[in-house]
Amino acid sequence: MTSARPIPEPGSRRATDLVFRHLQRQIMIGDLTPGERIDIDAIATDLQVSRTPVREALLQLEREGLVDRQAYKGTVVAGVDPVRLEENVALRLQMEGLAAGLGVSQLDAYRLSEMESALVELDGHIAAREEYSLGVFNEYNRLFHSTLYAASGRESLIRLVDSLQVEADRIRLHFDVRSSGVNTEHWTILEACRAGEAATARRATQHHILNAYLRTRGMDAVPRDAEMLLAVTKAEGIPARAVEVTAF
């Protein structure tokens, strides 16, 4: 693990927050790898804090799904289960695609403005590279998509989508999203919404979700062992490979 500047105000809430952000960043950039044990004493020494803010930061990381506590080993960096990731993406393709298609016709000027504002914020934060990766993306990505899905007015569907997005947010924190071009895909979805093209918005949303999955896996196409995801792409009529998200 790379060393860092001393954390100010040892024992304070601010110290806990800064330890949390430091460890979160180490996990995201790969300095702390899945399965690696978190040494509380070493972190406290490196950051010049007591053990208390380190323990509190680890509890936050556990709630985020970024670390696990294991018997006889202590706290270790959590990995991304490829099967869970595949299941999450497969369900999101269906549920978010449906919510997007249903939401378009109900969007008003205020909601469209909210979606645009979220994308402007994302574009503005891309230059602040670490901040963009460590939470800002999740915040504005959720605002953009949730505004569209909420317009559908389908409460049960929205609850299902929300639970899937919570898990997706946790998974995303393991990866660097800074240079993926994902916000360009967001703008394409927004263009379809402004035009009232429900089918286009649905399809663009689905391609966007699948492309994000493939980026995290470092692949151009869905692997053959991802049976659930392959079944869903076939049923939805989506190519099981990366597709440029443009105006269709």
C-alpha cells in the first residue's frame, strides 16, 4: 500500500472519513487487492492516527461491500463475484430497460432538466479524476437514471431497480470509471428522451448497461460461461457484445 500524508485531527470524525476515503481509493486503484488482509496497525502507523478511526473506516467499507470480515483472518478486501455481477447486469438489462421505456412518455420539462443537470455535473467532475471515481459518479449516475425510471410511476418496478442499482454502485467502486466514455452514452439516452423515442431510450439504456459490464470485465463480448446474461441478451434482442451507443 502506498503511503499517504498524515491524517489531521486524530480521533475525530474527519479522521475516520479521511481514512475511509484513503482506503477506498487504495481498493479502487488496485493497491489493495481482493483477498488482501487489512492491517489495522500498519494503516494507523502509515496515516499517523489511532486504531479507532481505522476500525470505524473499515466498518463503513464493509457496509459498502468493499471489505469482508473473515474468521481467523480479520478484515480482507472483498472481491467482485463474476456470477453476482453477471446476474446483476442481466436483471438490470430487463428491469431498467423496461423502466426507461415506460418513463419516456411521462417526462416533463423539469425532469428533463434534472437529467441534463446530472450530466453537466458529471462532465464537470471528469477533470477532478479521483473525486469523480470515488463517489461523484455514483451520485449523479443514480440521479440521471432514477429520474427517468421514476417517471414511469411503477412503484414495484422502481423498488426492484433501486435494489439492483445499490448493488451495482457497490460493484462500481471496485473499478475506475474515469475514462470509459460512459457519459457520452448518457447524453445519447437523454437525446432519445427529449425526442420522446421510448423504444430508442430503452435500447440505448440496455446497450449502455451491457457496455459498462464489458468494460469492467475488460472484454468485447459476453463470455460463453455467462449463461444467464447470454439468455437475457438473446431474449431482449441485444447483441452480446460492445455496441456504440449513438442515435439509433
